[in-house]
Amino acid sequence: MSFVIARFDPAVKYAGFNQFDCQLHPVNKFVKNSLKKQVKQGLSVAYVLLEEGENGSPDRFVGFYTIASHAIALSALSVMQLGSLPKIIPCIRLIMLGIHCGDAKKGYGSQLMNHAFDVVKTNAQNIGCYGLYLDADAGAVAFYQKLGFVLLEGDRSPSSSPMFIALSAIL
């Protein structure tokens, strides 16, 4: 069993897409109701983790993430003590990340995040980008902290918690 990460194509019918369940209602709802539309509209780019089928072609939808350009106020990053920077900081935002519940706890979330880090690094070479911002679900704060993200307002569980990692920390 092998896996591949590919750019999400809203025109493709992915096996398991309609059965996707990461056990987080907002993420499941996003996949079913908004993912294709947002990608078609150019509001975000999505990448999917696909399990390869017996014939070696990408087959089953295992997980995904969406990413878009973003900006954050320097004041929101005050906990990071960054020194002298402009008032508005260009960054990239990780909008959603999800792994099908049957595939959880197998390292696939980390694989997707490493891919997202590569996307951030590549884009930072072409446009201004200071790092990666996200709003972590309550159960994912520790996962993102292990990857180097910093809580910007403390752990706001059960609400989402804003987190950031500077580009210099992911190079």
C-alpha cells in the first residue's frame, strides 16, 4: 500500500471522497459542501493524499489540506517577539486539514504538513511570505506544536486556537 500527494482537481471523482469522515463536523461539512467550489473559484488550493490502487494509479481519498495567501497583523504575532516588522505581515494560511478516521494516527497528517511546508517554502521564493498561519481545532493543538507552531493567544480550547510558524523555522 503506497500513497501519493497530488493537487486536488475538482473535476476528478475520487474514490472515498463522499465517504470521507475525519470525525470533525466542520471539516467533513467543508469537504462535502465547499472544497470543490472554493478550489474552482480560486479561493484556495487543495492537495490530497491518495492511496494507490492495485493498478498503481491514485485511487482512494485519504486526506487533504487547503492553503491560500493571507496576511496577519503584526500585533497578532506579538507573543513571538519578532522585532521591527511592518504592521501587516504576508503569510500563507492553512485553511483545513483532515485525515479519514480509518487512516488516523498513521503519520499521514505529518506527511501532508511536510508537503504544506514545501509549498510555503517554494512560494516564499516568489512572493513575500513570513510564515504559515492556521486556526487549530482543540484536539490538534499538540500536533501543530510538535511541528513548531506557536500559539498566538494561548490554547483557546474548545474553540480553535490561532497558531503561527515563521518561515525561518520551517527552512
